[in-house]
Amino acid sequence: EGAAMKLRGCFVRRVRVVLLLAVGARSLVQVSHVRRCPTGVRRYAGEDEAESLRERAASLREEVAKLEAEAALSRAQEEEEDAGFAAAEKEAEKAPPMAPPPRKEEEEEEGSKTLLEKLPFVKDLTRRRPQTSEDLNLAVRLLACVPYVLPLSDALPYGQYVGADFPEVAGIVVLPYAPFLALLKTIPFDLGGIICFVALATLSRNTEYPRFLRFSMQQAILLDIALIFPQILAGIFGNSLKLPPAIAEPAATTIFFAIAGAILYSCQANLRNKTPDGIPIISEAASRSLGPF
């Protein structure tokens, strides 16, 4: 629309110039018109009429000069505007592209994250890293030892004989996890173990965390599941048949040392930045459960 208006203005100005030139030419013809007398001597129409025509021609020349000046000014303005448009287009080409709005899938993924995953320090410690010994820092190694509080909390009842006879031996495993065990005990209705189990099962499936950390989560879950079988046997024989202390005490101590040994092995491997995959059956099942990622 702006270009059409400019073309229309230029056309009107040119028509005006043509009309003025035509009027001027006609006036000049009238000035040069002569009358012949009977004797054949050429005379001009009259001095007054000639003077008025000359003034009129001069005014027409001034009008033409004004129109030419206006046309030149209009051309200069058009060139200036064109230069401004060209500069704006160049700036727009140089400007970085705007970031696309977040997709619906990303918003849903952000909303589905658990409260634990949204904590800043957990994001910093557990963000995806290449599996190299230089990249896994001490904080991630220590965090990989925390999931084993779950099997330890369920194995404590089997360590009552060890704790009574050899408290120093039991303290080697229990003392590092004492704050976490106390935290689980503060949750009413003994729901601490269930909450911890569900949290580890959920986080171990999140591939944003290092496999090194997720392996310990999955292995701690399987160690806790392994304790279900002695609990079932204890429930069956405890209700129908009272086991003598000579059988019950060694059996409970063996279960406690098996879980405690697995926990100590896993923690020392984590602290040395080694995957604790040497526990028979349990480690293989944990690795198979995680898959290749």
C-alpha cells in the first residue's frame, strides 16, 4: 500500500509539470504572434500584453523549479527509506533465531519428576555423566552407598545375637548408617522401609542418573528382596515349630553376616569407583534388570 501511494504521488506531480509546460508554451506562442500591417511591416501585439505574458512565463518557470525540487526531495526520502529497510533486513538476518517454545512432551516430563529429583543438590550430584573414573566424583560414590540402608534395616533383627556378643563387629556396619536408620524409624506404621523401597525402584529406572548409581539402587532392592525368604521360613516355623537356639542363633547370624558382607563389599567398591558386581546371583540380576543403559 505504501509503494502504491508513492507511485500515485509521482504520477500526479508529473501530470502537473506537463500541464504547466503546455500552458507556458501556449503563452510563448501568443507572445511571438505578430500582425502584419497593410504596408507589410511586422509589429508585436502590444508592449503591455507582452510584459504580462513574460511575467506569467517567469512565474510558470518558478512553479516548475519548485515541482522539480519537490520531486528531488521525494526521491531522496524514498532512497533513505529503502536504505533503512535494507539495514533492518540485514540486522534481522544477523540476529540469532528465537528459541522454540517448550514442547508439550518436555513439560509433561518436567511435571512427572518426583520431589527428590527436583532438589538442586540431587540434580547436581546425579546428572548424567560419562562413565569414566575421572568424572565420577566422591559425592556420587558416597551417594551410591546410601541405598544399602534398605537391606540393612531389614537385616538388623537377624543381628541381635551378634550385637549382644560382639557389638564392635556389628557397629562396623551399623554406625555409618545410624542417621538413616533413625530417620526410617521416625516414619510411623513402619512405612519407612516401604517408602525407601518404592523410591529406589523408581529412581533406578531413570536413565538420567549414572548407571554406577542406579546399579547400587537396584542391587540394594534385590538384597532386600532376598531377605523375604528367611522371613517367610521364620514365619512358618516360628508359628508351628519352635526352633532351638542352637539352630536359630547360627541361622540368624549367618543371614546377618551375609547381608552385612554384601553391604561392606558394595560400599568399598563404590568408594574405589568400581561397580560392585561381584555378588553371586544378585549382581547379575541387578545388571540384567538395568539393561544396557
